[in-house]
Amino acid sequence: MSNIKLGDAHGIPILDFGPFLDGSRKQAVADVVVQSFKEVGFIYLINHGLPKERIDGMFEWSRTFFSQPMEIKHLAPHPASGTHHRGYSAPGLEKVSQHVYDADALTQIRAEAPDVKESFECGREHDEVMPNIWLPEGVLPGFTKACLDFYWACRKVELTVLKALAVGLHLPEDFLAQSHAVVDNQLRLLHYPSVPAERLEKDEITRIGAHSDFGSITLLLQDDVGGLEVEDPHTPGVFHNAPPVDGAIIVNAGDFLMRWTNDMIRSTVHRVRAPPNCIAQDGMTPERYSIPYRELACSSLTIIRQDFNKVVDCLPGTYSADRPKKYEPISAVQYVQQRLAASYA
């Protein structure tokens, strides 16, 4: 573990991923990644292979997009149904919840504390099931290309993380990646406008409420404002700040990976609140930007999604006579469509 675990941020390990990428200490890095996911469900990765200038450039595009007038952003409207997770969503349209599927209950939750954020989502081109929804040609030139280029850059990171997980679980290196061969992931640009801190503290509004992701893994890039909080794995209901770490990508496990590993790996509840010690004199929180890349089959931030038709059973080595399977085999689509629809019910 020497020189792989560089420290931690409020209990979340900060890991050097470089020795996995260059092949010098693949097994050692993979073992620490899996152990961290078992204990916390979240990690920070340094030397992850995504250049800083590309990350900075995508954040600049995100700021440019969200600074457009509302009538421009609505030229790429997110459909009313959450099962088609593409395009622009205005503040209050989406409400992230944790395992709430009843339409009336969701309506009440949204009314009590709407999510005050706006988002833009895209995926791969030529997706017949979930086609992208772009701004019209000539509106914000370069934005579409920037999103697609960054989507595929994140895909490379996703595959290396999946390979590290497989090696750490003592499976063939490509075992998990093969189940993610169809690149049906989601790149998500998120903007949290400045809001009164008091309203957040009183839960009159939320940024993103407490939830777990429902894919395999999520990659998360965040600006330097902060506000992400992760639930203590040993004390339900207690959340700790997950601050920005310079040069790091956050990676967290989702519900499907937890199920896939027979609960060996933890899918940890998290939320976005007011950033600590950043309240202005007028009582307003600073605006915040983040970019999740995630799997839509289990989506929220960046989630990495299972192939929709893939039937998932507990992985070899995660069950035994003493540790029987907790779950029956299930297809990704059965679970994911329900979770997506609930966000926009």
C-alpha cells in the first residue's frame, strides 16, 4: 500500500492510480481500490489519465452553456419522461430521491424541497434508444463537439477503473469491461445556482438530496467550491464533507455494482449541500459546477452503465456456502428504467 494511498479526505482514501496505468503495480493498486470500495464506497484518484487542461476546458464550456438565456437552453429540452435522460433540465424539474417510486409520494417530495440545480445530459451519438438532444446548429458553436470529446475521454478512465476492480476482485482484467461494452453512459453537466444558505439549512430547498447512484460506477469532477457530502459508512444519517482535492477525480460505486458483488462493495449514500465556510455576507451560497460521468442504466452525476440487456448475477468469488447469494439474476433494464422514471415522475 506504500505510496498508493496518499492520504484521505474526511475518511475517503486518496489513491495514486498511476502505477496501475503504467503497469508497474497493477495488483497492489487494484487491491487498495477494491478494499476502499468495500469500506467507504468512494475514492479519490490522482494520476487518473485525464489531462487537467481537458477538465478545465469542459468546465469552461459548462459555465458558458449555463450562462445562456433560458430561452436558448430550452432549445435542447429534456423530455418530460426521466427514461430519456438527455438535454437541458431547468432548476426544479428533476428531483433525486432514494428508492421512492410512488408518483404521489414523489410529487409531495418535490413540492416540499425541490432540487435547485440545472443540468445538461448527453451520451454517445447514434443511440437509437436514447438519442442526444443538442442545441440547434449554429447556437453555441463547438459545444456539441466539446461534450462528445470529453465523453469519450471519460470512457477511457471508466474502462481502466473497471479493469482495476476486476483485478482487485481476482477476476480476468477485462471481465467487468466486457459487461460495459455498449457505451450507453451519460455525461452530465451540473450547475447549482447561488441560493440563500438559510433555505438550504432549513431543507426548504435542496441541491441534490441524499441518494445512492444506481449504476456500476460514477466518475465525478467538481469545481473548487465544494458541497458534496458522503454518509458515514458506520453511522447512518451522519454525513461528512467530501472536499475538492486538486487534480483528483472522485469515483464511487453504485447500487448495481453492490448487487453484482453480493454486497461486498458498498454503494454509499451522498448528497450536495451548502459548501462549508463559503457563505457570503449576504447569506447566499456560491454557485457550484460539477461534471459526473456515469452509467445511465444505474444513473444519477459522471454513472457507468451496464449493457441494458445484460443479465447480472453475483460475481464469481463473492458468494459461497457460508456467504450465499443475496440476489437473484436481474437485467439492468428492469432496475434502471424504474430509477430513471422516478427522477422525473
